[in-house]
Amino acid sequence: MITAFVQFKLPKPVPLAEAKRLFEASTPKYVKLPGLIRKYYLLGDDGVSAGGVYLWESRAAAEKLYNAEWRERVTATYGSAPTISWFNCPVIVDNLVNDVTIAA
């Protein structure tokens, strides 16, 4: 499994309620997206730092999403280009379902 940490800066501070509305509007693009296990939307305490944490089955699945069109959409929607940091994710502890997942 692979985790992608996507970051971008908003042009001005955004209240949490507005960020929630913006983020929620994009959720249909990610529901049942092949290879995506989970996505967390993030807004920093400063209201300017934002992004997402994505858990993917593989980097190849993730790279299908993170194309030029996706980058342009994120930039147009949020006001700055995203950066992506990649992390291997060999173990997950999920207390919501009382489970531990070990990557193959």
C-alpha cells in the first residue's frame, strides 16, 4: 500500500465550514475510485494550509489520478498547485473496525 500526502496553499484563510463545503463538493470524484482505499481531507489551523492524505492499493493506481487534468483542477479550485509526497504504508491500525492490516 502507498500513502500520498498532497499539499497546497489556499490564497486566503478559509473557515472550517467553508472548507468542509468545498471538500465535500469534490467527494463524488473519489467515491469508488479504482485503487483508492481511503482519503482524508485536511485543513491546517491557519486556514491556508490544506490537502489530503490518500491511501492507495499501489502507486500505479495513484498515478492514474494525479495527472495533468487533476493538477489543473486542484489548482483552479484551491488557488495553488499541489505537491505530492509518497510514503510506503506497510501496516495500518484501524480502531474503527478493530483491525490491523499488513501489506502484502
